[in-house]
Amino acid sequence: MPSKTRIVFEDFFPAMIEKLGAEGFMDELCNGFRLLMDGEKGVITFESLKKNSVALGLQGMSDDELMCRLEEGDLDGDGELNQMEFCVLMFRLSPDLMNGSTRWLEEVLMN
């Protein structure tokens, strides 16, 4: 039986930081947020995540999986992700980023 192999975008984050630097990486995270957000509300909603998930290769995720991902990052409990919540979630989803986050944060703050 053939196995389904899916590339998880978080796996590329450490390499992106090495290539772009911490500030460039944060710019790319913000670009990702803008790609997924509802243009009128300025936040990521379930509807905007579902609509734009194809751009991230997440079209195979069920509504429940998308909702769980949204809820996982929703720190203030409003059912949506603002830009800060999105960035925090992206760091939490990548163990390698969590391990190196102090170094990268210091790099951004020093610039």
C-alpha cells in the first residue's frame, strides 16, 4: 500500500532563518499571516483559513483539523488569530525554532 508523505512547512523554518536572518524570517511570517487573514477583519478566521489553506498545501485537512489548529493558536479566546498569535503558533509548531528562538530573538532585537 503506498504511503502518503506530506511535507510539513514548519520543517523549513530553521533553514529559512539561516538564509533570511531572523528579521527576514519574521517578515516572511508576517507575509504568511497576510496571505491567510480575512482582508476585512485583519485576522485569520476559520473561513479565511479554510479558503486560503490550499496555498499552504493544507487542502487535505478536515474542518475539525483546521479548527483545532486555529484554536491551538488562539491565545485570547476570540476564535481568531491576530498576527502575534499566528507568529507564536508558528514558533510552537516547529521544535527546532523553539530551541533556537532565544538566539533569533536577540538577533532581531539587536538590529
